[in-house]
Amino acid sequence: MSALDELRQLRHGGVQVRKRDNKAAFWFLAPWFAGLVFITIGPVLASFGLGFTKYNLIQPPKFIGFDNFARIFTDERLHNALGVTFTYVLVSVPLQLACALGVALLLDRGLRGLAFYRSAFYLPSLLGSSVAIAVLWTQIFGAEGLLNRVLGFFGVEGKGWISDPDTALSTLIVLNVWTFGSPMIIFLAGLRQIPAVYYEAAAIDGASKWSQFWRITLPLLSPILFFNLVLQIIHAFQSFTQAFVVSGGTGGPSDSTMFYTLYLYQQGFSRFDMGYASALAWFLLLIIAAFTAINFWAAKYWVFYDD
Amino acid sequence: MSRGVRRRTALTVLMSLTASLLAACGSGSEAGGDLTAEPVTLRFSWWGADDRHKRTQQVIEMFQKKHPNITIKGEFKEWNGYWDSLATTMAANDAPDIMQMDELYIASYAERGALLDLNEAKKHLDTSNFDQKALATGAVDGKQYGLPVGLGMYSIMANTDLLAKYNIPVPDDTKWSWDDLKKIGEQVSKAGGGQVFGVQSPGINDTAGLSIRARQQGKAMFDAQGKVVLPPEVATQYWTYIADLAKAGIAPPPSVTVEKASAGLNQSATATNTAVFGFWWNTQLTALTAASGAKLKLLRLPGESQGKVGAYYKPSMFWSVSSRSKHPAEAAAFVSFLANDEEAAKILLTERGVPANQKIREAIAGQLKETDKAAKEYLDTVPVSDPPRITPNGASTVDAILKRHTEDVLFGRTTPEAAAASFIKEVQSEVDAAK
């Protein structure tokens, strides 16, 4: 039925029924809607207002204009936090997507027990940003952790990877790469969409596996890759738990794991500067929006839609 | 006529209703009022470990037996979570009635109007057995925002078992200098062969250590107005010392130091018998002895005999009442029970520090364990000078700032001079920002 037909039917028959349906739908949606308004939209709007105030959580907020936003440009620790966050996003997301695609390609070849492997590789994504995994990470990368024991086997002397500012961020990047499960599942679904005839035709023409990948798989998968890229970049910018747990909430050593969100949290809940924390939250929104906009702009040049 | 009666009845009913409403408001809504006979529920929150929770719960039950109409709901967390949750519940106007408060935070909560001036509840709160100097540690601008629970002193814990093993005599702490600690530490590290180190690196949760260094030279961290007056030379000297310890192998390698620092008391070098000398509060002796299984001896800090006396009594924590508590009188009565009741004290003992209440301190003396006795004796005998000003509003992050600068120095990301300058600047800006 075309949309026009549907519209016609709406106008004439069944209007009463639909009205009743809409009412029922509204009531079913109401709890969710209340949650959206009071738990999400309300605080979001409030934080916008608070961004222009000095608010220490107890005394009433005091309007201070754009001071909080001006501070963003002079706050050196924030600039360091931005550096840490950008490094984290720009290194871990491409690595994570490469891993996801690699494993998806392997699984797509139809090996036995596919369902098991798919679940096994997906599991870390479910657990990745949980406290338990972050605790596990400190056990693996600690001075007396698993990694150093393995290294010790080969006569290599390790160090406290998490407690050394030169390597602490890398351990978090590895953690994020490890949670490649959810983009992998999406890649797998995308690979299934590519018609087998293309490959058959290419094989008959004598194309190697390698050029099949570059000429068929990658272009046809590019919309999926784009989708994953946008999603994972947004996700990575919002990472918090890993750094919080691994550094014991400090962002240390030497601010080397100070994610933007962790810094924001500290401003709000350790320094009681909710106004600045709110301003930071909106600034993060701008950063993520900018990255997403760049992504969409760049997509014109490399994403290929097969229709 | 009948109408008149009815009107009068209505009026009486209305008046008595208003009166009872007012009475209901009056009962317990003022800190100086009488204790109510109505059922009241108070929320009481503290941070700490299992042992503390058990003891505190027992004391709560004792109080409830004496005041059957008052129910105390205990809420407890570990240190970090405690402050996060206190900040948020305060903001939500849902703060607990009675809370365990720390020296780092008391000014920032008091100056934001979150705490009750306990003098308003004098009627229910007996402070007669507290030393004036001890009481003063919980006052801001003449208002008593916290009642000190226990006292502690910053000290060095020496593992005498390890010293005996290496044939190194226990140093004479009435005379030793900071250089002496370095020398003995070096001997230990040599004997320890990479497994045992001389000194557990200071510089982490060690604001007291820096403050004492300044006090030994007649200086201080903050002046009475809360301005940072720490001389850069003192801070430079402090971080140079820490860097030297690490470079010479007297302290464990930096990454080990940093890792152990975030792992908690049981993973510390003192608790794992991997360093002989460690900086701790004297009241932690019992917990550390239990964790290490070794014999630990409390020593005075180095440098106490060369210059001025830097040591001081630090209130280990305070009892504070929320300014928004609906039942401040009952809350004060409970605080008074915690601070003054001998039966309660015999359960709590020194778990929250050597009691600041002098009468209680003597009352429990007979019941103390060996290590608790040693902690009490340390407090009773080691010379002290006037306590420093409490951490000003805004500077509750000073420990975190100190730790970050120590990490920068240990990993060679900055020099002690630069760390000193940056530390002073940052703490000052935190104090300014809170105004």
C-alpha cells in the first residue's frame, strides 16, 4: 500500500479506531515519555542554564555570564585532558574497527561453530565498559600482573604498565580495541548483504582475493564502515568508566588517563564546581558534533551507496 | 445559637489543630528544643572498612535501646565513594542527618552552609571532656561545625623485624634528621637486594608530611585567612628529597610506588613488608601490623629535633550534623552518645583514632590491644606544637594535587622547583575559586 493510499484510508475509514489506538499508544508511551522529560531533557536544559552560573551544589547558583566558557580556553589541565581524549579516540577507534572487520571477514567464511565464535567475540563489548573489566585490567597490566608474568617467561622485565604515565593510556586503548564485538556484528550483517554473484564474476575474471576485497567488499561495505565509525567515535569520546576505575578516579598517573569526561566529573563532584562542569558538558557536545559533521562531510568522498 | 456553637467548635478545632501542627513542627525542628517522644528516623553515614561497620552498628543498637522512639539508619561506604555520594545527596537536599566528616572537607561544607553549628544544640551535646585545642580543630569562624572523634599524629612506622634481620639498629628518633633517614634507608635497600627497600616513598596522600616540613622551619601551608603561604624553597626541598629517594633506589621504582598508592593500605609497601620505613598516621598501627604480620614500631618524624617541632594533633575525623536535618536535637543527642558514652566507647575503642574525649581515653585504656596502646602512648608522649589551620574551603583537592605533582617529579616530567611553583599556584587558585 502506498503512503497515499494509507492517507486516504486515514481520512475516511477507521478514523475512530485509530484515534482510540493513538490514545492507548500514548498511555503506553507515557512512562517512557515521563522518563525522557524528567530524567533526560530536564537535566540537559538545566545544565545549559547552569553553564552560565557558579554553582557549588549547596548554595543557589549565581549568574556569571560566559566566565565558565572563557575558562575552557585558559585551563591547562583541560587542554591536557583534550590531548589525552583525542589520542584515545583517534588511535583506538581505527584499531578497533580494523580488528572488527578482520574478525568479521574470518567469521564470514562460514566456519563451523560460527554462532559460538560470534558470541565469544561479542562478549567483551557487553562487558567492556563495566567496572569488573576495568578491575581485571589492573590485574593484567599491574607490576605483578599477568602480562609481566608472561613477559618474565621470555626473560623480559616488565613494569607497572598502568602506573607509568608513558604507557597508562595505551592500556586503555587496548581495552577499547578489545571490545570490537558490536561493530563486528554489524560488519558481519553487512558482509551478508553483499551478493555472492559479484565475487563469482570476479573469480571468473581471475581477480585475486586481495583485489576482491579492495574492489568489491570494501566499497560495498563502506556505508556500514561509515556507520560504525560515527558511532564508535561518539562512543569513545564519552568513555569514562575505564579511566575512572583504572586510575582510581584520579586520571593519573600525572593526568595521563585524564579523559575529558573524567575531568568534567572531577570538576563537578570533587571541586563542587557544577557550573564549570556543565559548561564542559556542552563544550563536549560541540566537539562531538564537529567530529560527526566532519565525518558526514568526508563521507561524500569515500562512502559508496549501491542503489 | 446553634450556629454560634458550631462556629465556636469549629474555631476550637481549628485552633487545637494549628497548635498541634505547631507542636509537631516544634518537636525536633530546633536544635535547642526538647527531645521528641514521637518516632523519629535519623540517617547516619560514615566511611570505613568492615570492622568499623560492625562496631558502629552495635553502638547504634545500644542507642536505640535507650531511645526507643529514635531509629538510626546507618549508611556506609569506602572513602572515595563516600565523598561522591555526600556531594550528590547534599545537592539533592537529601543529606544524612549525622555524618562522619574529614578535616579536608569540613571547611568546604561548613562555608557552603551545609553543617549545623553544634553550639546551637549544646543542650543535648556534652563537650565538657574535650580539650579546647581539640575542639578548636572542628570550628570555623568560631562556629563548631564538627566534634572531633579521635586524634592522630603523623609518624613513621619502622619494621623492626626486617631491621633485625639485616642487623641494622633501630635509629634514635629523638635525634634523627632527614639525612639520617636517607642513610639508613640506603643501608636497608642494599641489604634488601631489590626485594626490600628502605623507605616507602612519601608524596602520596602526604599533605601532612609537606606541612610538617614547613612547620619544622617555622612556616606553614596556609595562613589564618586560608592563603597559601608555603615557601617555594620548602616545597622544592620536599620534592628533591622524594626524587633522591627514588633515584638512589632507597624507595621502590616510581611505577611500583604509584601502583601501590592506589591499591590501598593492604597492598602498601609497609603492609607487604617490602619497605622498612613508611609514613603513616599513628592510629593505623593496628591495621598495618595485622596486614604485615611483622613487628612495627612508631617513630617520630625526622628533623623534629633540628628545628621547630612540626608534629601536631590531627583530628582523625569529626561528627557533623546537617544544617537541613529535620531533627537536629535528636541528632545532637546521638552525637553526644557517640562521643561520651563509656559503654559505646568500649565497643568503638580506637578504631576511629585515639578518642579526643579525654575521659573516654582513660576509660578504655585498660581494654586496648598492644598496638592500640602503642598508638595512644605515642600520642601521649611525643611533643607537638599548635595544630595548623584546617584545610580551607576549596583546598579539599590538595591531596590529589600533591599526588599528581609527586608523579610528575618521580617520572621526570618536571623538576622539583617547577613542581613546587606549580603546586603553590594551583592550590591557591583552588582556594580563590571557592570564594
